[in-house]
Amino acid sequence: MIPQGKPPAVLVVTVTVEELRAHMREAVREVLAEQDKPAAASPLVNRHELARLLGVSAATITRMTAEGLPHVFAGASPRYAVDEARAWLLQRGRKGTKAAVRAPTAPLLGEHHLSRQRP
């Protein structure tokens, strides 16, 4: 008889080889079933929603995308997983983005500039 409140020091269980195989098969099935379940993916958001969630401008999101911010395309529009974006930002560290430098454009034909001086 087992004393109340104390587990036995040794527990002996007798099983047949077939019972042991059945238990092992069931344990393997359970582990494989857990591995096959897809991980809960974070929802995809557009750049405006990501900007709102991160507290930055949509232009900053565009610049960070050019620097490697993870994204996927839904049609022609980039979509972002919020968890992946936050992980990328943590790994990237705190540094600014660079605005693209635009080349000066030549005036269009027929374009007139107004000024106070007369030619």
C-alpha cells in the first residue's frame, strides 16, 4: 500500500511489446501533428496602416522598404507583416532613413516663369 501524500519511489509497469509499440506510435503521431500545424501568421497591412502602427510616416515606410524592410506583394501593392517589420526594426537598430535625391528637371517646353522683373 502507498502512503498518503507521498508518491512511490519506484513504479513498475508491465506492458507487452505490442502495447509499447502502440504507445510509441501514438506519441509520434501527436508530435508530428503539432509540427504540421501552421503558425498563426500576423495579418498583412498596407504601408499607411504600418506607418500608423509604428508611429512614422508612410514615406518613411517606403524608404525603409527600399532598405530591406520585409514585405510581400498583393497585386502591385506591398503588404507588411507587423511582427516581421518590428523584428526587422529591432535588428536594424536606431538609424535614420535617407530621402532619395531627385535630379533637377529641365523646364517643360512652353513653360513660363513669373517674376517681378521684366525681361
